[in-house]
Amino acid sequence: MKFYYVYILLCSDNSYYTGITNDIEKRVSEHQSKRSRDSYTASRLPVKLVWNLKCGNPIDAIKVEKQIKGWSRRKKEALINENWQDLVQLSKNYTQFGKPK
């Protein structure tokens, strides 16, 4: 069975990059080597893999990647740190519940 990985990299400028691949080790190595000089990470090296999720279906992986790309920095950090309580709080509708503390 082929697996797909959704991953988050921490870049040297403290930003996050979210991507998808079927070979996580190769893909992180490609990011580190500036394979594509025009890529987001090329000017933000070195990068560090801080989170990944293994999926058995590419459609599921794409959905997760798109979802995470739409998240705030705080929400991504809650996921990376496995802070489930904050992740739930940050997922609530701000207009209904107010901003998180």
C-alpha cells in the first residue's frame, strides 16, 4: 500500500510551510537542497520537519493539507504541540464564542 504524508516544516524565518508527499524523507531533503530556487522554502533554509500525518488515500491527504493551509499560526502550533484543548478552542467560530484567551 502506498502512503501519503501531510507535513509541516518550520522555516528559518519562523514561518510554517505545509505540504504533501508520498516520500517524506526525500521531500524534506529536496526542501533542504533548494531543488527549486523559486520555492517558498528555498530562501528560508534550513527547514525542520515539525509535524506529519500518514494517510492511506491521496484524496484524504489533500483535504488535510488544504485544511491546515487555511489555519492560523496559533492553530498550527496547537496541532504541532498536540495541544488538543487549544486546537478545539481555536476551531470555534470567533464571532459566536469570542477570541481565545
